[in-house]
Amino acid sequence: MPIDAAKATSAEPRITELAWDHKDVQLYHLGIGAGAATPEKPHPATDPDELRYTLESALHVLPSFATVAGGGMALAGGLSAPGIDVDLAAVLHGGQTVTVHRPLPVRGRATQTSSVPAVYDKGKAAVIVLRSEIADEDGPLWTCDTQIFVRGEGGFGGERGPSARLELPERAPDLRTERRIREDQALLYRLSGDWNPLHADPEFAALAGFDRPILHGLCTYGVTLKAVVDTVLGGEVSRVTSYATRFAGVVFPGETLRLRMWREPGRVQVSVTAADRDDAPVLADTVVAHT
């Protein structure tokens, strides 16, 4: 059995050291579309607000950078946990939550403590839940909760786990915008540490059932958070306290994301669809909590 749920959940937490600097932050921001034209910023290369993502002297850090900081990819960490041995071609990212305890520094050194709180049996698939808690000498920085969906690994008699879905508000969205994904977006994003060939190699993508490589779910995750911060939160990354999503569908490089946003007290609910494929769902159950 490739997944031993009892072994995975009872294993001692794994401790790793993380380090990053401004170049890692800038590369991540470029990988999620910083510096690219949007409906709100037709000339982004010299836009002062956009330079906060790309220019080291003015840099701030989007909280979704937590998913790649120091090469501490949550997805990769989950696949290396004791009791887990799966085929990468069967793996999809199911969901992601980042909880921010204080603003992420432009450069830092921190300790990551990783564990597997649960492995759920969905029948034809398994869902591995990974928690990563990151702290530096000044205390907690952020917590990542990651759900890894593994096709063909269910049926082991475990708990099915939660399945609640977040309904969209019945009223019209407060804001709509679009973000085009460049043809080379996945090739650039993967330089931040997610080397899964599913996002670059057509032959590997075919083995996974896709006619061409797909975009990283965490790239879409970052693109979406940046859009919310830029359009709803006045570009203030420090206002984000948590960000959760469920990956509901794939994105192909070259497509356009359509984002619909609903403002609510202390949070923004978001729907993300593929505009080029009749608004096929991409991100669901998506909420950005903020101050």
C-alpha cells in the first residue's frame, strides 16, 4: 500500500531550516504575473504600486509567498512524509490555506515544522493533509495547511473527512477583473521550487491525462491573492490575515482567469474561472480574510 495513513499521522514532526532573500521574493512575484499589464494597470513596469512587487528598494511580500519560501514547498514536503509513497502523475493539489501571524519579511531565516494531521479516504482517491508551521527567532510567522489529492489511492477504510462547500453570495459581485496567464508562466513559476514535470513536460502531462502541461495550482493561488490585494485592499499586503482556497479545476498557460469578488466584513470571497472555457471552475471556496 503506497499510503500508510497510521504511519503518516503518527510520525514525529519533521524539522527543516528555511532561508530566503529579496531575489526569491522578486522571482516569486514575477512568477505570478507582477509587472504584467492588467485592466487596472496598463503600464505596470513603472507603476509605483507595482514596483513594490519587483523593485528591491521598495519591496513588500505577498503572503502567498509562504508556499514557496526557502524552497519549503508544502506539496513536496507532504509527499516525503513517512508512510507516503505515491506516483507524481497521480497527484493534484486539492486545497491550500495560509494563515499569517505577522507580515512576511523580505529576507529571513526560519524553522519549518511539518506534520500530517490526517489522511482521508475519498473512495477512488486519498487526501493527505499537511500542516507546516514556520517560526523565526521572534516567534511564529505563518502556518500552511495543504490538501494533497492522490488519485487511485483511496479505499483503505479511513475516514472520509469534511466535504462542506462554500456557496457564493446570491447578489452580483462587487468587483470583476481578469488576469491573462502567459504561455511561459508555468516555466517561470516553477523556478520558485515546484519542479513537478506536470507543469513543463508534455509527455509527463500526457501520462497524467492532460493534452499539455497545466499551470501550478499555487501559481493561480498567488495570481488571485495579488488581484485581491491590488483591487480591494489598496495594495496593502500586510492587511491579509489568512487566505484559503480549494482547487476546483486546471488552468492552461495562455488562458485568461476571470475573477469575481464579494466584499464582506473582514473578508473577500472570490470565484475564479477559466474565461476561455465557458467559465470552467478553477478556484472555489476561496476567502481572503483581512484587517
